[in-house]
Amino acid sequence: MTDVVVVETTFHTLEEAKKIATTIITERLAACCQIVPGLHSIYTWKGKLEEASEVLLRMKTLRSGVPALLAFLEKNHSYEVPELLLFSPECLSQSYFRFVETSVRKV
């Protein structure tokens, strides 16, 4: 387990994902945001089968920064119930760890 984690969420539009990602980087809540357009999601919402085109936003941050990042996403996300998933890499290069460590605001 490492101190670096990956947080993922999805958005309706590329523009919204870019806006949120830009603020996350500017506020130093994450070291890197990757935007992946072109997702097609199928899910049940309020008892009804739904399909939607979505954009994935993947963020790399420090474990200690997760509460601030999640609070920001919950406050600023347009979804009623945003998908907020956290993954912990099993291993990580020291050079990438240093990049994340120096890029994320200390809390």
C-alpha cells in the first residue's frame, strides 16, 4: 500500500470534467487529473434502466488529501449522487510518489 491514491468519478460532459479538473489542480487537491471521454454507462436509477454517455475523471492525490478532495467533489459535482471511488496502488515508483507529494497541498 502507498500514500498515493487514485480517485475516480464521472461527469455528463467533457466541459464539466475539464472545469472541475482545472480547479482541482489549481487548488492542489490532486497532482494529476486524467480525463477519459467516451464512456457509455448502463445502470439502474430510481428503479429505471438508464443509459448515458459519460466522461471519466481520474485524480491522483495523497491519502491525507482525500477528505478535502471528496468534500470538493461532493460540493461541486452536478450529479445528485456522484460516483466517488478510491483505489490504492499496490506499488508505486519513488519518482512518481515524489511528484505527487510535492504537487498536492499539505493538510
